[in-house]
Amino acid sequence: MTTASFKSLRETADLRHLRQIIVGLDEGVILIDPDQSLLWANDAALAMHGVGDIADLGATVDEYRDRFRLRYRNNHRLDADDYPIERVVAGDAFSEVVVEVTVAGEDSPRWVHQVRSLVLNDDDDGEPACLVLILQDVSARYEAEDRFEQSFNANPAPAVICRLGDLRFVKVNQGFLDMTGHLRDQVLCKTVYDIDVLREADRRDLAKERLAEGRTIPQMEAELELPEGGTKLVIVAGQPIDMGDQPCMLFTFADLEPRRKAEGALRHSEERFTRTFQLAPVPMAIGARDGHRLCEVNASFTQMTGYAATEIIGRPLGEVNLWESTAVCHAIEASIDGGRDLRGHEARIQAKDGATIDCLVSTEAIRLGDDACVLWAFQDITQRKATELELVEAIAAVMKDTSWFSRSIMDKLARLRAPQTDIEGPGLDDLTAREREVLALICRGHDDKTIARTLNVAGNTVRNHVARIYAKIGVNRRIAAVAWARARGFDGEGVMAEKPAPRARQKVAA
């Protein structure tokens, strides 16, 4: 056997052994002759191109390039000289070139390959004996990254990602840009401390320690500085993630600025309410709806009742014995418990010194923070009631002899004595015709003697009619009978012709 034949046999044996070694690898391997012909490919390489035989890859580099279109991940199509298979033939050494592979005639890429080169030299002259392309199918990884990229950008929650190696931001989503007002180029390539996402954090030292160690940063409040000035209150948290082979930190944010503004507005509103409540001239109190315990009273309330705030706050009104009676207390509290607000409810309360105060009580259900409360308002009508009582007594005294009053004055006095809006109880139909005649003369201001002369009956008869009228309509005074009649639109006109009594004429003449 010649030396050349032996060498050829040895090369054939070496190539066979090489194929046996790489045929079962997960990585794809394509062997290329220096003359640009494709010698062999393992099953993994064929599967990565969707073919079953080396011939389907193409007999030469040119045929391979015609059958498969390659582009970079940024959608930039590779020129012919940039194909990894062309570069390895040209003697270019490279590693981790990532390309998307599309079958000729199709629009969308099917695979993502990570490619590196290997040159096997001849031991005798150092010339390349075999060129090798080693491929990894990283489609799943990049599909996952694409899904993460899409969800990251579409997520309305503000977020940024920084590399742990140099703490520079490598990704930012629209939510963060909208929240802060930064432009994308202003964020990318800046560091965590150029745009300080941990500014004024309540546990800043812990956050910096965790960031340096690549560990989870717990939620904490911080204030982001805005490009146009001012700050924004946020909750920030950090979660370590890997992007490719690089360890990174994902920062997510919750915008607390609306809450801070709402809390500020609520605080100002409560301050205004407190000032108005304390300065109000009307006695007022605030109590818990559950248990009716007082939470606050104003100066007018303490002045009216004599109770200092420290003596009454924290105690139910019933325990303070503010109400005139237990029945009144229970009735009012039952209304509140039933969800009914009081409006001008007349009741009597007792001051600290034992004095009785007539009041109109009104309530309104309110909320203070998360607590259901009741706002109480008291209108002191003691003086008004005393004045009304004195006026009624004066009217009653005058009405004992009303023959010298004009009817218009008498009507006004009657309405003042007993104003009525809702007509209830007995009506005019409950009176006999004679009783209505007597009532008509009463309404005209006649006394019993005049009525007796007018009706031509005895005085006792008139007094009996008047007593029956009082009993039927539920009154015991002449002025009350007049008020009852006026409230029902009865003034006596048309009931009978008026016959002025001689006595009445003599008084008027006098």
C-alpha cells in the first residue's frame, strides 16, 4: 500500500470516527469542505432546518444560502458574505452568532440558531482540512424572551430592568415613562443612581445591600425625582431575573401619588370641617353610630350644657343623662339605629346644673375615615317656648272678653295661638247644625249672653252647646275653638245672619 493510499484510508477512518462521535449530539453539526461543498450533517442539524438529508440542505454553500434566508434579531437581513456558513469558509472564527432562519419562499422565521465556527487543520501543512458549523436551536428561549418583552411592554404597571454587572438600565416599559415623564433614551444606559429609583426609600440601606447581592428587594416607599421637577411617591420592589446569560434586577412600581393627593385633600377637608365644627354657633356633637358614644363636641355644646369635652367624650348620651327621660333617649336612639335621621325633633335635655333646655334636635349620618358616625345639632328654643307661653297666656286672658276685638285681629290671634298644617281628628261634620251656629258666633267674637240673644235661647242652653262643642273637638278654651275652626276654613260666614248684641254695640259706642 502506498503512503498516499494509507493517508487516504486514515482520513476516511478519522472522518467516520468523527461522525460517530457527533451523530448523537444535541447540538447541530455541519461539516464543510474548504471547496465550499457540504460534506455531512448530523440529525440535530438536519432537524434544525426541517430536512431529512444532507442533500436537502444544499450541495454547496451557495445552494444553502438560496434555500434558507437568514436575518439578525433586529430584523436586518444578512448579506451573502455575512452568512455564518460563508464566514467559516472565509476562515472567520466566531462564536454565538444568533440568526433567525426562514425557509425560502416563507415570510416568517421558523427557528432561531446560535452558531459558532470550528476549523480542523491538516497536521502536515496546517491547511484547513474540514470546516465545522456548530448550531444550537435557541428558538424556545427567544420565544420566551419575546413573550416576556411583549408582556413587559404591554404591562401598565411601571417597570425598569437593570444589569447587575454595571447597574445600567437595559429595558424600560411605557408605564414607567408615563408615570415619570422620562423619555426612553433618557432612561436606557443610565444607572440605578442616575435615575434614582430608591430615592428617599424608607429602607434604602437594605435595598442597596440586596441590590449588590442580587437578591429580592422588598416593597418600600420611595420618591422618584421627575425630569420637570418635583417628586412622585411610589412603592418600589426589586426581583432578580436573568436576561440571556446576564443577571438583572427587575424594578416594579406602584404610583402612590393619587393616594397622597387624596390623603392631602382629605386632611385639608377634615381640617376645614374641624374648624367649622368648633366655631359653629350651633351646639353640635359627633358620636359613633354604634353605641352612640360621643367622639367630639364643640364649644357651643359645652356652653349650652355646661359639660366640658373631657367629661362627656367617650360616653353615650344616655349615660350622661342628657335627655329629659329614658323614654326620650330610647326613642331617639331607636330612630338612629333604624337608619332614620332626625329633622327638627323637639326634645328636652338636662344641663349639667339640672336646668331643663327645650331643643330641636337634628342628626345626619356621616363617615369619618372608616367609621360610621352621627352628627348631632341642637337648637335651643327654651326662650322661644317661654315667649310663646307668655303670649298664649296673654291671648287667653284677652279672649275672655273678645267682643271689642275686630274679627281680623281675632283671626290673627287664633292662628298665632294654634297654627296647624296637618288637619286630623274630628271635623265640622261631627257638629250639629245648632252647634255650628254657636261655633260661628264664637268665631265672630260673641260671648255667651250675646249668642243667647242672637239665637233667642237661654244662657244655659248656650253654655251646654259650647260644652258639647269643646268635648267633640277636644278643646277647653274659646280661643282654641276659634283656632280649630279657622284651621278647617270655617269662619261662620253664611251660617246665619249676624245680629250684633246690644251690649256689644254699647261697648263699641263707649
